Amino acid sequence: MNREDVIQMAQKAGFVWLGEYHSNLEDFAKLVAQHEREACAKVCDVLAYHPEFASDATKLAAMAIRARGHS
């Protein structure tokens, strides 16, 4: 997600004037994305120990999801 994506999503959500708020809006978008990644990774963590879904793949998926925030 780049700056233009964030601005476009903000406008789609109803933000009318962005002016000097671009940097704050980008920071907010990064925090929301980080929160969503962690929520997804936690689902994988749970599935990694569920008898029906337990596998190395679910553990790797959680690691891969968390790694997206560090690139």
C-alpha cells in the first residue's frame, strides 16, 4: 500500500480535505494494516495447534504474514 492508495481509500471513505494530514493518514493506515496482519497471523497460530489443521504450513503462514510488516 503506497501513499496514493491511502489517499484514494481515504477519499472513498468520505475524507474530503486531506491537506497537511497526508503523513498522519499514512501513519494511521500503517497501524491499521499492522493490526489486521497480526489478527490474521493469530488465526494461523490457533490453526497451527488445531488437530484438524495443524501443520508446518499454518506456522509458516503466520510467520509470512508478520514478515510483510517488515518489508
